[in-house]
Amino acid sequence: MADQSRAAMVYDAKKKSLLIAYLLWWFLGSLGIHRMYAGRMASGLVMLVLFVVSLVLTFVAVGVLGLLVIGAWWLVDAILLPGMIESYNLRLIDRVS
């Protein structure tokens, strides 16, 4: 019983919140911070690098395409975010139990 209580406490301490994920998505979404929060570090870093490179290349008018891709990706993530958080929390349950 003590192991189950400890596992429940660890889960509660480490689980991710969908509300926080959406706040990160809204305010820092084009930087991929919401993906990193959801445990998707690789795609979050790709999104961050794509944003920075596109922003730099905007001065030569090529980066606008990258920013359009980031914008589309950002909108799609609004739909995918609940699944990402649920997946993270389910993996967390497997680790703590």
C-alpha cells in the first residue's frame, strides 16, 4: 500500500497540466516550448531552430516560408496538444508504477 501511495504522490508531482500546455502554446508556441513541456524535446527543438532561422532569413525574404510553416504547425498543435499531454502522463504512470 505504501508503494502505491508513493507512486500516486510522484505522479501528482510530475504530471503535466493541459491548461499550462495551452498557455505555453498560446504565448510561446511558435518557439516550440509547449512541445518541450509535453516531453517532445526533439520536435520542440526543431520548431525553435526553424523559428530562429526563419526569423533571421526574413531579412532576405526567404524566411517568410519558414514562418508560414511554423504558423501552420502551431495551429495543428492546438488540436494535438491534449493527446500529447495524455501520452506524457500515461508514460509517467508506467514509469512510477
